Amino acid sequence: MIVAERKPFAEIQSLVAGRKRVLLLGCGTCVTVCMAGGEKEVGILAAELRMARQLAGEPIETVEDTVQRQCEWEYLDAVADKILAADTVLSLACAIGVQAIAERFPKVRVVPALNTSFLGLPTEHGVWKERCQACGNCLLGKTGGICPVARCSKSLMNGPCGGSQGGKCEVNPDIDCGWQLIYDRLSALGELDTLLEIEPPRDWRTSRDGGPRKIVREDLRQ
Amino acid sequence: MNEKPDSAFEPRIVAFTCQYCAYAAADLAGTLHRSYPASLRIVRLPCSGKLDALHVLKAFEEGADGVCLMACSEANCHHIDGSRRARQRIRYLQALLKEIGIEPERLAVITATSAMDGGLPQAAAEMTEQVRKLGPSPLAAQRIPSTPKNRFFA
């Protein structure tokens, strides 16, 4: 999932400073699951904003809604009336949702309430960890299902480096060495010989080095 | 915070109570004819773990001077983790209140048992006194227009 966390309250307040009618729009998918921007978080943030602004002598009118997915225009169209009636939309979606609103409603002011952090998974209640950097050329088939791009701090293709000590990364002792994890996993699978193959320098054009990416499926295109 | 507490000020405190401990203790206090401050508005929960952040924020938004959670001790929760999780939620909410500009001391946890016949009135009195020292909630005087119908203080 896309993992996000809420911006500091002071920053959110500054983004809606002087605005009187704000739509807080949540998203029912990734950010609901990572408890950053679902229906409940919309309710909490709206209550906070109303109280803080009331105490500051600048009351704010809030409208709350949550769509299933902010990253698809058809879901935004369903709440177009509310979006167009607001003087600012405070989006509790990931950055894709914020931009989907900006693209679909060119005259509407939209601001983010969240920082979009990474692609990852929950490893325990209240803890999310990064697992993918969307490099566009998945090599998990060669590395035992553990990603060296996301899990090695240097994104090495032939690891580990000399900074791997006791299974931990030199960047931070709280970080597992990605290549130690790959070694352990391939060892358990009896596939250690996979590591004898030298991985050549990677073509990063499928990642961000090629500029903004797009996928076109002619079989689906209208 | 008011420097001189107004003794005439009677705080309005919403008490979210676990049905296994504090709610039963309030019942017991009544049976034993023990009085406790009228400042308390008791809301019964099936477990303190049912306490939702929105419940607490709504109470403050509607003008509560204080909110307390009356929960079983962490080791004695009928739902194992409910009391611990509720306490985590209270700490999170205290930080939110601070950001908003409301004293976090207006929100407290009181550990209760169903056998505390005199304990609950005493805890209620202490909470009332703590909130009385803080004075009326800054939001109490100005009901927020967009707030839905007042449920706690009708």
C-alpha cells in the first residue's frame, strides 16, 4: 500500500489559514488502512481545526467526506458539488489524490494534509515499513523475494557492502541489512548459487531517471 | 489557567466508564448512598477500549470542561488489551489537545474497580477539583456553529 502520515497540525493550519469553508476529503483505500487519511482521521482533523480556529476567533466551516479512491476521477466526480462549493479542499489522500483533484478541478484550491511516505506494509500494529521503490523493473525473482533497491540503503545490485555488521546496516543499527536478508533467504531456499551471478549495472530509465513515467495499454485504450 | 480557582464554578465533565469497573462502581456507590459530584456525566462503554478519539473530541467541542476515562487496570481488562489501548489513545489525544490550545490536563484516566465503593466518588471529586482549578473550557462559552446537535449537555 501507499503509506502516508499526517503533516504537523501547525502546517495544516497554515495551509488553510484565512479560509472559511474547507472540505476535508479522505480516501477509503491505502491511507485508510494506514490510518492517516480515512473517514475517522477526517473527523479528527476537522474537529481539531474547528476548535483551534474557534479559539483563535476565526471560526471555520468544515465539510467532511471520504471517497473510495481519490486517485480516480470518477470517484471525485461523485462529490464534485462539495469540491466546487469549498474555498479550499484539504485532501487526506496520498499525493496522487491531491493531484487528481487539481487536474480534475482546475479552479479549485487543493492542499495536502498528509506526507506521502513510501510503498510498504504494516509489520505490527502501528508500524509500517518500506518494501518497494517502484523502480519499474522488478528483480525480486533473483533475490529471494527481498528487494535490494528498497531494502539496501545504497540500493546495491551486488551486496552486501562493507557497512553490513551483524546483519545490520551502517546507516542505522535499526535497519536490517537488505543483502543479509537476501543471503539468509536464498540460503533457506537452497538457492545460494544465485548469488554467484554478477548483476550488471542497472538501467534506471525505468525508474525516475527516465522522467515522469506512463504506461499505455493499447488493448484497453478507448 | 485561572490563577484563582472559582469555587462557584461547577465543571462539566464527561466520564467514559467501562461497564466492568467504573460503571459498576458508580452503581455500587449509588446502592450504598454515597454521593459523588454532580459534575460527572457518565457514558457507559462496553470496554474502555471502545473509547474513540472522536468521542473525546466531540465532548470538548460541545463545551465539556473535562473528560475522563474510567478504566480497569491494564492487567485486569476483560478484553485483555482494551484498557492498555485506551490509555495509549488518551496520551495521543492529550497531544492533540495541546496542539489545539486546550490544556491536556482536562483529559485524564482514572483506574477503577467494580469494588471501589468509596473510591469512585473520591476519584470523581479529585477530577472535578483538577478541572475546577483550570477553570471553564475556553470552548465552553462559544458553542461551535457547525457542531451537530448537543448530546451531552442537552
